[in-house]
Amino acid sequence: MSDTSVDKGGSRAAIAGLVFGVIYLIAFFVVSQIPAADASAEETIEFYTSQGNRRLVTIVGAYLVPVGGITLLWFTAAMRHRVASLTTRQDELLSSVQLLSAALYVAMLFSATAVVTAPAIAIESGVITVREIAEEKTLLVVGESIFVVFALRAAGVFIAAGTTRAWRSGLIPKWFAIVSYLLVLVLLLTVARFRVVTLLFPIWVMVMSVVVLTYRRTHAKLDSA
């Protein structure tokens, strides 16, 4: 495989990963404004009474999050291409696990987002009233459970498979691999209801992107020396 193709693979992976991270952070900031399941009825009513809040949540859920999911899949494909270009022996099992866990994470990300944005869409459509949303919070509980528990498990598997493949190919340094494996343990074993814990995954993707981009530039300098 040519050096140009390898360079493009590294650039595509890095750019896609950084875009995913930025989109996720923006979406997280908006979605975190939605009252949690344990919020009071007054807080819930105050939030959903605002047409601006409802429309912002709808726009982020219907447009921004889907784009973020697509960029994560692009990041995954580009990373698999990058690793494949650096090694002559592919671990097909890990490669498949990496791809499937990414797809599973994106599916749960979409599902959780659809669930937590459903109240805003329903109110805008006149299907349900703000008072009814404040009294019935089952949707929020379901959405948060998918997001904070199940999606993070898929993210942990994704990081484990991706880190192993990248480390074996020499794409990442040892210290980053160790940190990544520790993060895997956190994501697989932690049971928390705090939304902020979901930020660990996009932050890892962004750091991985920077590492990949740095690796590409470093090797380009060595080759030209």
C-alpha cells in the first residue's frame, strides 16, 4: 500500500474523530439541559414551556446527533484502514468486533437521543401537554438507561478492540494503550446515572485522533529526512 494512501487513512481517521468529538460535546451541552428523571415537576414544566428549548432539543436530536453518529462510523472505517496499512497480519476477529461495537454504539446513541427528544417533539406536535410530560417520566428513564449504561458498554468494547489493534500495529504509544485499557474497565464496570460519564468516550476518540494525526506527521518527517 502506498504512503499516500496511508497518509490519507490517518488524516481521515483524525478529522472524523475530531468532528465526532466536537459534535458530541455540543449535543451533550444541549441534551444536558433537559430535566433529568428525578427533576421536580416545576423544573420540567419550566423547561418544556419554552418553545426555544423544545426547538433546540429537536434540532440537535434530529440533525446534529445523526451527523455525529455518521462521523463515528467514518472514524471507525478510517482507523481500520489505517491499522491495516501498517501491518501484514490482520486480526479479523478484533477488526470485526471494532466495527460491530461502533455500529451498536451508534444505534444506541440514536435510540437514546430519540427517546429523550421525543417529549419535545410530542409537545411541538400537540400530541401531549407539558403537564403530562412532567407527570410521566418513563421516557427519560429509558433514554438515560440506554445512554449511560448500555451505550457505554458498547463504547468500552470499541475502545478495547481499537486499542489492541492500534497498539499491535505500532500506531499508538504504550502509555496511551494503558490509559485506554483503564478507561475500558471504567466503562464496562461503572454503573452511574450521571450523564457526564458519557463524555469519556468522545474525549478518548478525540485524543486518539490527535495521536493518529501526530503519528502520521512524525513518520512523514522521518521518511523525508
